[in-house]
Amino acid sequence: MRRAAALVLVLGVAACAFPIQRRDWSSYDGPGAAYLREPQLPPPSFPDPIEPWNRIVSGVNHELIVWVADPVGRVYRLVIPRVVRDHVRTFAANLIFPRNLVANLLQARWRGAWDTTARFAINTTVGLLGFFDPAESRWGIEPAEEDMGQVFATWGWQPSTFMVLPVYGPSTVRDGVGLIPDSLLDPATYYFPAGPILTFNDMVDSIDSYLRFVTTSFDWYDDARILWLLNRDQEIHDFQFKNRHENTAPVQTLQAAFLAPREAGFGSHFATRRVRIAATGRELPYSVRMQPGRAPLLFLIPGTGAHRLSSSAMALAEMAWDRGFSVVVVSSALNFEFMERAASVALPGNAPVDAHDVHVALDAIASDLAQTYGSLIGPRVLMGYSLGAFHAFYIAAEERDPSNRLVGFDRYVALDSPVDLLYALRRLDAFYNAPLAFPPDQRDAETMRILRKALFVGKQALAQPDVPYSRVEAADLGGGTLTPGATLPFDNLQAEYLIGLAFRRTLQGVIWDSQTRFDSGVLETRRTSLRRWASYQEIADYSFSGYLYAFVLPYFRDDRHTVKSADDLIAQNDLRAISGALQGNPKLRLFANRNDFLTSDADVDWITALIGPEHVRFFPSGGHLGNLNDRSVQRDIMDSVADLLAAGP
């Protein structure tokens, strides 16, 4: 009773969340007033009333995975072959037949109860005690997995407070109560340690993916919480979606979800090295994989906010590696890792400064590798995609600066680069706010329907055995996701919202991290490391344009005195500002798509004339990054640097 009372007290204190406070911009008439007063779509509603408790328990669970489950799992996977682990997993799924049957019956899911019974009968006999699954492979009887948490939800207990349980992990108060009858209906409960062994076998092959997820996410707890809640919502409700689709640039862009290495575990072959950055006095990690002999060295800069180990970065690293290049990958200038360890400024968003910081980091990396690998390093290539490509142009421009002493490159390859950064940001803002087209009383339901649909389709694709290796990205909210090249079942508005939301969650991390390091006084909600949800709601009021005017402009104008006005800041973040330093540079190569929504027709014409038509390749479609997983596109990209494979130093 005392322990129960203590738990109630802890949960009660944790539930005293900070109130959401918001700055009133209605009377503001300075630069960017229209954008700061512009209505923003509220973020998806996933309240977290006991957030401190959940974050503390998540942290404890994470340490258990790192220090116990991971090392034990490595030995386990070494001793027990994958095929055996899979059959044990199938056996465990068959063993929980009583739970599935009772839960289906209590929800009046008669078809599910019948399928569960048929599967158990077939798999226990023909499937040799459930170690094989002929019920699905031969007779097409799919699992009808249900639990008592779903039963309680069907009976009316919803919604329920999200709660992380020690060892068990994400749950809700409702589902936590449901674990009691679930355990009583699980035969493994009565044969200790059968239950823990089967549970460990079920999760051991996902530990590496989990650790990559944590490493690459700014706030892995928040990302995992939203993904779990969406998935749980999908399990409880049988949603029906209209399979409508449009072949527009935003829909094509969703194919970027497939930008992942084709080789499972490709990223595990990279070594992590560190270099000290003078501006911060801290060490910046970078990932490197060297060819066994002398080879060109390709430096890769990811897109907006992406981590060096993100699936998109690793996919392009694999593309270069397969063609014989050694590869180095750093995190984006808008990624938390780079911001905290290598940024000379507290607020990213001014491209000339951000690109120079990246250049400084690349120079330190080049020196570190030269000392270690020396003769194995051939010509150097700088490749960037999206924002990384935008920064690569600024780095190329620094090559013409007589005072520049930083590392140079033999080729610059830009993939889907914006030209006018403000134009691109405004497009992303419009995408995120696309659901404002719905009537106000329907917006929440429609946005949730889009997220549920994305998750549902993603789960269906992952269930197919021929889906190539991929992993869940923190900002994707849709899972790991659709079959490459397939017709995507989204209309234009749905695709715009998913794209806008992914970028907006990146902005959330940028604002939180920058304001933790340098409080501009813009945000008014109280925030601590254990209480973030309320502050995240306030941060959601700021679009990319709003961030530029409310945070970046005052910082560089009033605190650093490096820009004179809003017009000056906007001009500096347009490639036209450095056209003189880029003009006539024979090392530049650009690959992009005609229908990329981040560039205007005028941008396309201008940059083609600047670089020269012979060094520019525009594909007819693909949206933004949507065709980079296409082998023919990758071949064309790598052909542009193939001559360096045989080149001397």
C-alpha cells in the first residue's frame, strides 16, 4: 500500500505540467510581421501529462538496453543462428493463443477468434508445435493478434494516459492494467524463465535498429512516444482509408522514404572518429569508411537536420562506396550533434555562417584522415543533398577567397539544392499548413487520418519479405515505409502535410536546442529537460519563416552585428549573392528535378546559366529527393566523378 501510495504521489506531481504560454505578435509591425502573425496548424495532439516520470523511466530502460540487453544480445545472436531465432519467435507467437482467443471473443471479433483457433490448430500440428507457420504461408490465414488493453479500449476506456513502464517500455495506464490478464493468459508465465527468454528472443534482433534510432534522433523519447501511440491507435481501431493518389511532385517526394542502404547493416561498417573544433572546444564525431587501397575520398553533407548515420545519408554513402570511393559523413549543420559540438553560433539558419562552420569541420577531418591514412587518400569530392548541397555551394565559393586556408575539393556535387533559401522555407511552411484547407472542426480528425494512413501503409510494406532494408526515421512519423517505385496511395494535400510535418519536427529540435544554449527571450513557456511537451506546443507556433524573423534575424543583427537588416539576411541566403565566386568554376556539378517544389522556374534557369548546361542535369520528375534511390539516377550522379577514380593526387 505504501509503494502504491508513493507511485500515485509521483504521478500526481508529474502531472502538474507547465502551462503553455505564448508571445502575442498581434501588435508587432517589424520585419516578418505577416509571417509571425500567420495562423499555424496546431501539431498533432499527443498530450503527455506525466512526462517527467516517462522520461526518467525511459532513460533507465535505455541504460538497461545499452549495458545489459545489447552485450548479452550480441553473444546470443552469435550463438543462436537467425533462422533458429525466427522459429522461436514463431513458437512464441503461437503460444499466446489463449490471450488472442479471449481478447477476440470479448470484443465480439468472431472472425478473428476463428482465425486464431485455426492458426493454433494448424501451426501446433502441421507447424510442429508452432515453430513453423503453415497457417499463413500455405493457407493464408493471417494472425488476429489482440490483447486485453484493446479489449478495455473497445469497452470504452479511451483515451488513456501514456505511461512508460520499467523494463516493459511504452504503454498506457489502460494497457498497463491489461498486462495483468495478458500475463495470466500467457502459458509462458507459468514456466519461468520461459517468458523472459521468449521476450528477449523477440526483441534481440531489433536492438541495433533501436540504438541507431536513439543516436540519430534529437529527442528519441518524444519521437518513439508519438510513433508508439500512433501504432497503438492503429491496433485498436480498424481504420478504412480511401486509396486515392495523385502523381504530383509532393507525392513523388515521399519516395525519399526509401532512400536507405540496400545492404542490411551497411552503416555498421563505418568507424566513428572525432576531431576537436576550436570554436567550441568540443569534439565532433564523424563517420568514415576507407577503401582497402588508394581511392578518392568523398565527403558527404546530409540534408536539413539529418544525422550522419541517418538512412538517407548512409544510402548515398553506399552509392559512393560501391563505386570505389572512401566515404566520410558529417551531420547537418542543423542537426543537434553539429549544433552542440561544431557551430560557432548559437542559432543556425544563416547559410554563409553555417556553411563556413561545416567547412571548418571538414578541414579538421581532412587533416585527421591525412595523418592516419595518408597515401590511401586520392582526390577529394564534396557531395551534399538538399540543404547540404546548398552549403556545398557556399564552401565552393570560399575556394575563390584569397584568405581561405581550409581544405579544397577536386569536385563539388550538389543534389537537389535550393537556390533561394527563403523561397524554399516558405514552400515548406505552406506544405505543413495544407490541412488548413479543411473546415476548422475537421482539421484535427483529418490530420490524424493522414498520420494513421501513413503508418498503416508503412506497416503493410514492412510486412512484405521483399522490402529492402530500411529503418524508421525520427521525423518520418510514417514508418519505414512503402515499396520503392510503387504507386503511393496519397493525394497531393496528404503528401504536402507529411513532408511539411517532417521538416517542422526538425525545426522543433533546432529551436529547442538553440534556445537551450542561447535564450533569445522569444519563448515564454518554462522548460526543463524533463518537461518539454508544453514548450514544444509553443514552438509549434513558429514556422520556418517565423524562426528566421523572430530568432535568426535579431541574433545576427543585434547580437553579432553580421547582418544589417532582414533584406540583407535574405540576400545572403540566396546563391545569387555568391554568383561571382561560383561563376566559371569547372568543378561544380548539379543534379536536380524539374518539378522540385523548393526551386522556382527562375531559379532553375539562373543556376543552369551560372554553372553551365554541360554540368547540370535535371531529371523530369522526382520532386525533392524522391528519385535518389533510383539506380539509374545514382549511376548518373557517380558517373560525374568517375574520372577521379583513376586520377592522381
